[in-house]
Amino acid sequence: MSRDHPGSAARADAGNEIVGRAGELTTIQGFLDATGAVEMGLLIEGEAGTGKSTLWEAGLAYAQGHSFHMLRARPAEAESGMPHSGLTDLFEGAVLDEVLAEISPPRRRALEVTMLRAEPEQGPVDDRALALAVRDVVQLLGRDHRVLLAIDDVQWLDPASSGTLAFALRRLPGDHLHVLLARRTEAGMSVSELEAVLRGRFARLALGPLSVEALHQLLLHRFGTPYGRQTMLRIHQQSRGNPLFALELARVLQADTDPFGPAPVPASLERLVRTRLSALPGPTRDLLALASALGSISDGLVRRAGFDAETLQPAVAAQVVERRDGDVRFTHPLFSTVVYEALGGERRAVHARLATLIEDPLLRARRIPCCAPAISPCRRTSRAGHLLTSWTRPSGSPSREALQPSQPSSPSRRSA
Ligand SMILES: Nc1ncnc2c1ncn2[C@@H]1O[C@H](COP(=O)(O)OP(=O)(O)OP(=O)(O)O)[C@@H](O)[C@H]1O
Ligand SMILES: [Mg+2]
């Protein structure tokens, strides 16, 4: 985000410039520049794929360049049932170590146990000690620099983290703290405790559609091919100016599609994504199901699940997942959402299956709700050890058991 020309230097992601959001970028910049606690929070909201994370990240990049202390979390849908997973992400990293020694021992211990940095030797963590520890950390960090508490996809923040943060924020003055949230708006979603406590102290930034020109620029940057005016109007109309929808449409629309003929693709973004995913080979989709419950998947876990590392290649080629830092991750959380939600009643079996595949006990406790002692117990079902992936089955075909482990896992590997 440039000071003089908001948006001119902002990046949507590696190498991709942000288009058509100059006003929004100015708002975010103004929020972060403001001192004297005008508003403590800014909530970026909009439908799936409209560009919330893109702007949220631009805000983080701006804050990074303006010496904020950064506390950030990007909860995934599969993590919303894992108590304190969001809080752990927020405080993971070096920033915590700068002030931990200054907190009273019972509060420090509560935070360390919650973050799985210490054993719970003295019984369960006291909620109030934890919340006060969070308050203390933010307050101490705020002595020398402003603090940015940033949470993307706040709709998936686990309620335990939300409650703890709400307690802490109620007891913090706003002068040195900025809270930047992004939320996907969907019918029937409830407001988190964190957002409730910020009520009256935060502004909303609702993202509308991008213009035809902005979408054209986006597609040009991404695919390097200019689109005809009529095709662009068609893409804009069908996507309703939603950038992710437009990118998905551009993948499937042929360059010579008749712009006046009937729409040759599904009418909603979710259906379009689901159709694209359904075209992938069955074993690839099985692995995507595991990845959606875990957030990412490593080659080690792929092997332990009995598959060849190449099984994911069709999804990599289709840009549904990408290899990053030794893991395979979804290129966009919506792909993960579509896979995870389609699992429906089979989610429990998927989590139980993962529990048998992940070797590292800490990681298991961190990532799999069934395995964390402090987390609500989930009984293994009689199906544990088998994963049914009905979302991947063509309708009418019999259900099948998938992901049988081929070999016992290697004891030398620690990563999932
Ligand atoms: N203004 C923009 N300029 C360039 N690219 C954009 C812009 N807005 C969004 N994109 C691109 O569109 C895609 C979707 O954007 P993004 O992930 O930010 O959406 P989102 O609103 O966070 O979606 P979700 O609700 O699923 O989390 C990404 O590939 C992103 O790079
Ligand atoms: Mg997002």
C-alpha cells in the first residue's frame, strides 16, 4: 500500500497487483494511521472470493512497514472446533518471548499451557488467568509500538479464542491497539464474542463488486490474455464483479465462447468450484478430503495414507493446491471449504483417520480435535481407519472405503 497512491504498490499475492480497490486501501491505511483510539477495529466483510483476504494482507503489509507488533491468525474452517487454536496462532512466534517473562507466573503458565509450550502439570488452565495473560501481553507489547491484532476469516475463529480475546479487549484501552478482521458474510452466521465486544468501537468495510475494467485488468495480469469486450461483460455479469468467480470463469470459458449464447458453466461460484473439483481423479479427491480437514498435507502423510506423492499432481496442475514450504495447500480457502463441507457426516471419520496417520503427538493434539485431551472428546467411530468420501462419488455409485494405510508409518518421520 503506497502512501501517496493507495493501491499502486499493493499486491494481491505473489506478483499480482491489487486492482480496483483504491478507496478501500485508503480506508485501511487511514485506520492504521489513526492515533488516539478513534476506532479500535476495522471489519472487512463480503461474500466468498470478493477480495477480503487480499485487502487484509495489504493491511498487514502496510503495518509491517510501520513498525507495528503483529499478532495474526487465519483460522481454517476445520479448526473452528479446536479450542484456542486461533489464540495459539496469534501468539506463536518471537513477539511473545519479548514480554512473557514480565507476566505473573500463574498467567504466564496459563498461556504457555494453552499454547502447548508447557505441560499442564497443575490441572486445567484457568480461563481468567489465560485472558489476563492475553491482556498483559498486548498491553506490554503496546509500550513501545502499536499492536495490530489481525484475524482473517473471523467466522471460523474458535469460540474459546474469541471469548478469551473479548475478555482481554474489554479491559484494554484502544490507543495502541488496532484490530483488523475479515469475515465472509453468509446467511445465518452468528457474530462472534470478539466482534460483539468491539461493537460501537469498530468500522465496517463492506466489499462490493469490482468494475468491468478492474476485472479485465485482473484477468490480464493473471492469464496474460486480453478478453473481448462482450466476453468481459459476460464474465462481469455472471460473476457479479466477484474476482474469484471471474478467475474461475476465465479458466473454463473458451476464448471463443459465444458471449450471447446460454451460459455454459454453473451459475454460482460454489457450484463452479465443485464441478471443477469433481473432474479430478478419485484418489486425488480422497487426499483433498484429508487436506481440507487438516489445512494442508505433506508428502509423508500422503505416503502413510497409502498413496503415491504424484496422486496430488492433477490438483496441482489444476491450481487447486500448490506446494509451499514442503506441504501441499489449497490455493484458496474456498476450495477447502467446498471439499470440507461436502464431507458432511463423514467429517468425524476423516478426523479419526487423520489421528491414525499423524505421528507427532503435539501436532496431533494441535490439529485433530479427537486427540487433544483438553478438547471436547470425540469418540472414534467404528469406521475409524476408513474414510468414506461420498462427495467424490458420482451419484448412484456405491460408497467405498478409501485411504487404507499401506504400511505402518516410519518412526523416523515427525512431520505430518
Ligand atoms: N482487488 C483485487 N485485485 C487483484 N486480485 C484480487 C483482488 N481481489 C481479489 N483478488 C484475487 O481474487 C481471489 C480471491 O480473493 P480473496 O482470497 O482475497 O477473497 P476472499 O474474499 O478472502 O475470499 P474468501 O471469502 O473465500 O476467503 C484471489 O486470487 C485474489 O488474489
Ligand atoms: Mg479470504
